[in-house]
Amino acid sequence: MLFILVSFIVLALLVKHFAWGPVTKMMDARSEKITGDLDYADQERSRAEKLAKEREDALKNSRAEAVEIVNKAKESGETQKKSIVSDAHSEAEELRQRAKSDAAKAREDAMSGAQNDIANLSLEIASKVISKELNADDQKSLIDSYIKELTVNETK
């Protein structure tokens, strides 16, 4: 029994000296690897959460930008609409004014033509009535002044 006990103690000392160190070293290395893997997993999880948050923020920003772009497009459309309507109104007003001036010029031309025709006709009538040849320039100036007086009186 003593031999077994001495053998057991010698064997325990040999195991402690030769096997215990490498086994504990291997267990420590394994423990450090597991700890390192857990730390790496925590870091990756944190990084993944950070990326998810960044993507969510980017999505919110892109939605806000899309709304802003749509609003700007609506405002631009309204501005263009107002500009087009304004241009059309001003062009219509310009055409109306041009038509008005053309009508006034045509009326003035017609009045001038009528004055000349009336003057010539009056001269012929006066010549026939009086049976005397009048000076055409004097008669025409007399009739023109009379027609101008009538035109001035009509416009007042």
C-alpha cells in the first residue's frame, strides 16, 4: 500500500510537472480565445447596430429630401404657371392696344380721306352752283377748316 501511495504521489508530481502546465496553458489559451471571440462578436453586433441606425437615419433623410423635392417641383410648377398666365395676359393686352391703335389710325385715315373727298365734292358743287370758277386752294382750305371745326366739336 505504501508503494501505491508513493507511486501515486510520484505520478501526481510528474503529472503536475509535465502535464499540468501544458493543460492549464491550453485551457487558458482556450479561455482567452473564447473571450476574444465574445468580444469580437460584441464589437460586430455594435457595428451592425450602428450601421442599422445610420441606414435608418439615411432613409429618414432621403424621405425628407424626397418630400422637399416634390414641394420644390410644385412651387416651380406654380411659378411657371403664373408666369405663363401673366405673359399671356400681357400679350393679349398688347394685342388689344395694337388693335385699338390700328382702329384709331384707320378711322383717322378714313376721316382724312373723307375730308379730301368732301372738299373736292364741295368745290365741284360750289363751282357748279355759282357757275364761277373759284380758286381751288382757297376753297379747299376753307372746307378743311370747316371740317376740322366739326371734328373738334364732335370729340368734345
